[in-house]
Amino acid sequence: MKVYLDSIGCRLNQSEIETYARQFRLAGHILVPTAGEADLAVINTCTVTTAADSDSRSRIRQAIRSGTGNVVVTGCWSTLYPDQATQIPGVSSVIPNVEKNSLVPTLLDISEEEFDLEPLARELIPGARLRTRAFIKVQDGCDNRCTFCVTTIARGSGKSRSAKDILKDIQDTITNGESSAKEIVLTGVHLGSWGQDLPSPRNITTLINMILKETDVARLRISSIEPWNLDEQFFSIFAEPRVCRHIHLPLQSGSATVLRRMARKTTPESYAEIVSKIRKTCPEIAITTDLIAGFPGETDQEFSETIDFIHEINFAGGHVFTYSARPGTSAANMPNQVPHQLRKSRNAELRRVFAKSAEGYERRFLNQTVEVLWESVTEMDSNSWSMHGLSDNYLRLKTRAAKNLWNQITPVKIKKFMQKGLVGEIQGF
């Protein structure tokens, strides 16, 4: 059978899609790059914003219009809105999040134990999903109750995967010849809570140290992690050369009063203290974040406090989301909803401030040498390749080279700043 896999939204969804890919291949099926070539399409949906809802529905309809005879839908949007998903003509089944870990054996009517008989070797997912980084799911769900977030409703309470299973996934991923991932990205809905629900409670720092000790992973990147989950031992991991000098600490607002309405377990002061501690261990680390523009009740003063906080922290970049009322969240029923046009204008202002902050961070590295993992390569002529890649501290670089270095890590001297990425010169090749 020919299988097409698609994913919308977060890195956790991408991690799940990569697991499905290994399982389908182990069962003897073939992955194809487009839905039109497939006998079966699996769409992993997202519902973090109304735009994600729309994108999820659009991807499903695109797969159906392509002629795929069997379209299976899973993920957060279809879990919250199963009736809407099943009513899309052409959807054959909807698998909720609580059952998605068993999606492949359920569809193929085989035992889950069959996938434990031999390693699930990583192979590249064809088409747009070609990746040099592998996203490894270490936990799912979340026990926080942020007032704007629908993910907790869609994915349920926090649940950690065992260290044994995580280590096995990583080992299988980094020992598979040319398609081995050079970089492992740890992902989860509430990544920092890993281990707290296990029979013998552990923490995320313990897991990271186990991975570094028991595997030969070239690069280990920490995905988005809540700032209130970090202890003193965690900060020391950035002294390890294989740990990427980048951390994404979701903030959502730089105003203490807005953070309280969001039910976030942090304050601007405690957040700034954590940033200071991380930078003491690793001064060149890239710190990025998430912000929500136009949260209910956000005043001009509160918005100004957020702008000031971005300037104070000097982020290396960030994601900005226009507030989107999600059904079932308490924020959707809060008074003083910010007019949509004002939300959009605040979003644009936050993006401008982030862009300037990111430029300042990138310019710090002009004429310095960094290690770059080349993620996309285009042949220009018989002696020239155009390459784009990512440094461990999340700098996007491009260069020209005389050979194809896709999925290789090389030293690169940064020569020039450009709005769409830095230009570098490969050293030693």
C-alpha cells in the first residue's frame, strides 16, 4: 500500500508523523510524496488557533480532491471537533488523540508488539517532509491550565514516555546510514514536566544527561519548555558542547497583570532571572519566545510593558500569535475582548520589535565561525551547490559550495548579514 503523511502545527505532531512513517515502512508499506499517489492519507491536525483549524480542514480537503481513496484524520482539531471532521465528504475515519499512539497498528489490524521485534530505522519522509533533524516525542499532554490554551483539552493530562523508549527511538534515528539524523529535537506539550508522573519521578535534566551519556547524538536541541520547570542543574547542560545553544522559553506577555489573567506560572521578574542564569552558563545562547497579541483586557499600558520587556531581554527572535478565542477556554468568556483590528496592529508591532532584536543578535556573530547543519541543497551547476542550514544557536545561513553537503555539519565563517539569513563561507573544504 502507498501511504501519504501530512502534519499541521507543532513539532510534536511532526514527531508523531515520523513515528507513523517508521511503522508503516516496517509493516512493508511505501511512503509517497503526494496524496494523489496514495492509497491511504493520514492527516495529523492542529487547533492551537483558528488559522490552524482552517489549515487542518484545507489539508484534509486537498488530500480528498487529489483522489486519495482513504483519508484518516487524527490530531487536536479532529479530537475537539470529531463531528466536523467526519462530515467532510471523503474522510473515512477519525482517530482521537487518546488512540493516536496506536494509529498504525489499528489501521493495519496488527499487534503493536510487532513493532518491537526489530528497530524502526529512520528513513526520510518523501516530499516536503525531508528533514535532517528528528523530533523525538518524550511526553504528551499538559497539567497546566493557561486560560487561552485549548491544547490541554485536546491532548489531556501530562504523560511521560519511559526513558528506555526515548533512548531506543534516538538510537534508531542516529544509526541509519546516510539518512541518520544529525540533530535530535526533544518535543512535548509540556516538555519540562517529563518524568514527574513516572513510578520513580525524574526530571528533564536527568533525561538530557542520560541521552548525552548513552547515545552518540551529534546535536541535542531542547524544544519549547516552560520557564517554571527549570532548576539549577538544568542550566548547566548548556556547558555540554553537544547541547545546542538555543532555548525557546514561552512567555506570552511581558505584563505581570496579563500573565495573571493567563494563569501563567511566571512573572516578568522571575522570567528575567532565569534568562540571566542561563546566560551566565552560556553567554552566546539564543533565547526565543512566544507572545500573544491582544489578549482579553490587554490595555495600552500592558502592551507597552510587553514591548519594554522584549527590549530588556534582547531575545534572539520570537513567534507572535494574534489572540484567538478558543471554545472551551476561560479566556474566551473574559470581558473586554480586544478589537480584532487592534490585535492585528499589536501583532505587527511585536513582530517589528522582534525583527530588530533578532538582527542585533545575528550581527554579534559576524566574522565568527559556527557549526552549521546543512538542511537544504540545490544544484546550481556541475561545480556549484546552493545550501541553506542552521547553526546550533539557531542562526540561519546560506552559502555556495563545490560539493553537496546535505545533512552534514561543517564549520562556517559568517561573512555578511542579510534580512533573510546570514551568508557564510565554509571552512576546511
